[in-house]
Amino acid sequence: MSRSEGGCEGGSGGAVYLLTGGCGFLGQHLLRVLLEREEGVKEIRLFDKHTDPHLRDSSTERMRVVVIQGDITDYGSVVEACRGVDLVIHSASLVDVWYKVPEETIHTVNVGGTKNVIKACQELGIQHLVYTSSMEVVGPNIKGDAFIRGNEDTPYNVCHDMPYPRSKAEAEKLVLEANGTKVAGGASLHTCALRPTGIYGENHQLMKEFYMMGVRTGGWLLKGVPQNTEHGRVYAGNVAWMHVLAARALRQHPERLGGEVYFCYDESPYKSYEEFNMQFLSAFNFRSLRLPFCVLWMMACFNELLRWLLKPLYNFTPMLNRYTLAIAATSFTVCSDKALRHFGYRPLYDWQQCHARTQRWVDTFPLDSGGKEA
């Protein structure tokens, strides 16, 4: 396991961190890494609409865990959660690229919620804000333009075709523009944003959906994206570790991190989404049906037509549409060199550990999946 060196701030008894979306997939990984690796924090507040009260049992002698139920779109709730906080990690987000959620709702949560967090920081004198952005702020775009080992300055034809990436781009812009603004008491707000590539790990819902797709089809999985497609995947524990390091460094060196954005990747292998997931699901003996890409494209177009026709009667939201197919078929890989230079980020978990931790979770899936071998 590789470790990054760095000091911890203690202040007068330690800092208070607020994690929005703290009971979700990434939030729980953040909580675990903070408890294990950060000595400069005395209290972690988990703010979420859907809470898990058992998480408060994670409290230790030196670090208290508080679970707060609230809605990121309700400014009053956000302000109350932020009182007495030293740093906010804003990870609450509504992710949808399947038309399951109305565009207005996505915008209200992702953009309106971010405005609430920034305003609360300014009103209460909170000087540090770390935002969980997304690689989809950049791409892949629906035109299929590849982005290979790119960094934060690599030119790319950004083309947002779905409400989710548009909302994340707008929210990220708000966070970065808020850097340097005044907060109550006369100090300045310091902000930065992290852009993880495709996150995976224990309790990752999309990997579970990929497995369930194989179950529903009797053990068959459709394939068709070009076999040389490469995607950057990053383990949730390493994303959490980057947040911890960025939060620490933002407090210590705001002049270096303030207003900056960072890609987040680790040592996970570059593979297509389907091939990457199959590394963990191979024991279920799923069978592959490879189709020509043009057939998949026609299926995606047909799904969108069917969704439009059924909209008055039923919200038809298949996983395959033109946008998800374009993302799956477009190579998109990034470098995390800037994060290494600015705050010493190196993966906390190597690939073998990431694989083993994720595999232990996958092995808990039901066995009657259409062909798991004994």
C-alpha cells in the first residue's frame, strides 16, 4: 500500500468537517478514510437526504460522527448543518444519464444545492470548500472524440448533451468562481474541485446494475464497443483519499489550491467499462453476445424513440441510449500529475488492494445469476 506523507492540522482540538451526501457511496468511503487517516479532525458531519443512522456508531474516542438528515436544496437545512464547520466537502449530487429524473430536478440539486453550500459558507465565515466534480464536466463527448492521458489543460471539444454533465459543469464553475470571495468576518473563501474518472468499489450501484443485467438476460451480456476502447477507472477509497489530502492542503496552502481543479485517477487498468466490470464478475460465468457497433447504435436510437413514444404513459429508462453508448465507446483517460505536484496525491490503495476489496463485495451477490460455477 502506497502512502502519501503530509502533516495534519489540529487547531484548538481539531477541525469540524461537513460532508454533503455523506451517507452515499462516496460519502461512506470518505468517512472511512477520514477515520483511518486524518488526525486533525475532531468531528465529521454527514449531511444527506437519505441517512444511515448506524454510521454514527463509527465515532471513535478522538473523532465524533454526526448524522444530519436534510435536503441540499433547502437553504435553511444547509445553514444549520454548516454552523461551526471549518471545511465543507460537497459531494451531494444527483447522477442521471438515463432520463430517470426530470432535468429541472437535476439542476435544482446539482446547481441550486451548490449555490446553497457556497452561500452558507459565505454567511457563516467558512473558509474552505472542496467540491466533488466529475470527469463528465469535460467528456467524453457524444461525438466520440478520444481523450488519452489528458490533463487539466489538454484541449478538448467539450459538448454536453445531457442535463447531468451540464449541471456538474455549471456547479463546478460556481465553486471555482467563489474562490477569493469574502465570508463573514472579512476572511476569504478558498475552493477547489476534484474530477474523478469512473468510480468503482464496494457498494457501487452501477456495477450491481451491470450484474443484474446479466441476471435478467439469463446470463447473457451484450457487447459491441470497440475492443481497444480505454476508460480511466478509479477506486472510491482513492477518490476519498484525494479529498482528504486536498482538504488538508487547502487549509494549509490556500494560495496553491484555491480556484484549481484536479483530475482524479489511480493505478486501475485502462479497459472498456464492460471489460473492466467483467474482471469482478467473471466467476458468474456470464456469456457475451458481441454485436456490430452499428447495431448497438440503432438499438440506442430505438430506445430513445420508444422512450419518447411511451413518455405520456410510462417512464421508459433503459441503460442504453445514444449518450451512454457514446461514453462507453469513447476512450477517455486522465493523469493525476497536477494533484501529485500540488498536494502530494498518490493512491492510498494499489490495484491489487482495490481489486481485492471490490471483489469481496461482488462475491456477496446472489449465486443464482444464470450460471455461476460451483
